[in-house]
Amino acid sequence: MCRKLLLATLFLVLSQALAAEAHACSCVEYGTPPCAAYWRADAVFTGVVTDFRKPSDASQTSLPTALLHFIVEDRFRNINAPEVEVETLHGTSCDMEFKKGERWLVYAYRNSATGRLAISPCTRTTRVPGAAEDLSYIRGLSRGAPEQSVSGRLAYFKYTPLAGMRVEVVGGGGRSLETTTDPEGNFAVRLPRGGAYTVRAFVPYSADAMSHTAPVRADPTDERTVLEYPVEVPAGQCVYNEIEVYKVDLHATAEVSGRVSDESGQPVTRGYVHLVDAAPKPGAEPESRSASIGEDGSFRFEGVAVGSFLLVINPDDEAPGESDAPHPRTFYPGAAEREQASPLVITEGLKLEGINFRVRGPLGKRVVNGRVLKPDGKPAAEASVSLYNGDKYIRMVRADHRGRFTLDVYGDFDYRVEAETYGGGRARSERVKVPVKEKSLTLLLKSKPE
């Protein structure tokens, strides 16, 4: 169950990255050891890449993929055939680079949508010259009974390691094995046998936690938090979990809710309301959290801390993204400037309801039309067209089969647009300024080296 959850979450993260045309991919785990990767995978082998092609059912998949053909050399796990095809992302910013003749160690997972084996950059799949640690573990399995263990990583907001945290692993008989996290937040405990265990980690402040591979329960006090999750360790295997830790305020129990409407009294139906610290510490950015605006204009904050806060939409007064409200920056109750805002004074357990937040605007909307052409002047079908405010990414649309696209823009910001294609060789246009007045844009792609 944990392996399936990990794989589903992995592809969800990659889908979001592709939709935003991200320049880097985010994975649910980064430190998965070979022992965990091996037993989670549906197939493990080494092989040589001999072909790379587009699948015949590519239009039926949610992400663009290609099929890699491997001649299998070492059949480590659930591979019997001398040759195998594996799908991988192709035509995204998350692509792995494969070349014919290269030798790879492959950790493959079964794609439930296509039934094929699949690999991604978020696994330990790597070229054989860099796979010494993995191959040492895998080949060692045939030389003796492997050990079982529990390992993991504690990190604050995923990326900041928590070093020196006490971790205990308790077995069914009540025997407790202890360790502490290393400078990178990692821990590992060898177990005498497989079976059911409970892992507990102790954090010296009020916290909550989550993991994509285990149900973590937090028991916080003002002084410390006990994080706990169960594991079932098969004999000879290891179980690994990365735990993301977040500080919490046990006294943040207030609620703030209301509705957002425009100057004509109509509800604002999308975007976010931000709750910002009204008195930030000198030299520090004001702390902020956001709540989405419902289709009826409603918003709600729960777990609000004691203090003085401002309500604001579009706090940076920037060009609105696809999910933002197309309105200029407005402070509650309807002010353009921070100095004119009305602070909300929050006490523990307060329920502040019925706030009527009237925002300025909306920003003027205009439609920008254009077309994308290949270097040879032919239409670039399905090209990605990205809108920017200066260097800030706003949103992306796809050109149609004739290379034509339509973009909605709001306000007279410094909008710029560029196009890019991936399949059949990457190409990108110049980033072109969007004119303020009506005008059709032409984006000419230029070939990019792979």
C-alpha cells in the first residue's frame, strides 16, 4: 500500500510541474536508500538502451511519454525476458536523458493506466557507472540473508534537516531500540527480525508532521512533540519514510470568515484572501497565510494565532495568475494603502464572522491572439505558450493544431509571452512584449540543442 501511495503521489507532483512548465521537478522523497527502492519497485534490472520511440497510444495518457527499449543484462527483480520496454516522461521539463548504447540500472513501477513498466527522475534509476551503492546492496542479497531495518529522515518543511532528534523503534514485545538523527536528519535502526513496529521521534517544540508513505500521528505540547507511525517490516527488507515537520501554535484557535465582493457588490468568485501580520518585527517580512475564495465569494481562516492582522488580496500588487482574483491590491475594508487598512485584533478562541471585504477594481481584461511558427514557417501545433509579467511566470496555454493561441490578460502590466515545443527536438521563441493595444502576435521558434 505504501509503494502504491508513493508512486501515485510521485506522478501527481510531476503532473503539476508539467502544467506549470516548471524548470525543476519536485519529488516526494529525495533520500530513498537502495534497500527501500529495491523492494518498492515492481521490476529491477540493468540493461542497455537500444531504441527510443513514441508509444502508439500516446494520446490516451495524461502526460507525454516515450518508450525505451532495453536489452536486459542483469535480471534482479521480476524480470524474465531478455528485452523489455519501459515508458518514461518525454516532452516535459522533468525528462531524463537517455542515449542509445548507455547502460542503466532501472527501478521500474507498473503504470496502472497503461499497464506498462515506467520510470521517472524521482526513483533511483541511474546510469550504471553511478550505481555502485545500489549494485552492492542488490548483489549482496544473493550472498546471504539480508538484514531488516527501519530508516528515515526528519526535515523541517521538507528541506531543512532536523539533526540530533531522538528516535526510538518499539517492537511487539515492548523492546525499544534508540538512535538520533545525523546532521542531514537521517536515522537508521537495525532490527533483530521482521514484524510490526512503532517508530517515535521527539521534536523539542509544538509541531505537526506528514509523510507521503506513512500515517504520522503528532502529540504536541508547548515543550515538545512526539511523532509516531506504525511500520510493518518484512523479514530481510527495510522500510524508509521521510517525515516533514511543521511548527504549530497550540493557542492559535481563532476563526475568521466573511465574503469578498467587488465595487458593484457582486461576489468575487476566485482568488485568495491573505491574512498578514499587522506589526511585523523590524527588518522581517510580515508573516502571511492565505484562504481561497469560494464561488459565492466566501473565505474562512481557521487556527488563527493571537495578534493583530490585516486582510488583503493581491498583496504584491502583481499581475494576477490563472487562479488569482483580477483585482488590484486592496486592504480590508477596501483601502488601496496599508496605512488605511483596518486591523483585526485576534484573541484565543475568537470566532470573527460576517466580514464584508469590498475590493477595488476589477482590472481591465483584454484578449491577446497570436500564432506560433516553426523555424521553417509552418504552424507549431500544440506548442506551449507561457505568459510572464517581466520574469514572473503567470500561466500557460496550448496552441491549437494550427499553432494559434488566445490569452486573457488583466491590467496594463509588463506582459511578455514566449512559446516552446519539446517533441521532435526542442525549440523556443524569443520572449516578446505583449502590446497594450490590439495586435496579433507571431512567435517564431528557434531550434535548441538537446
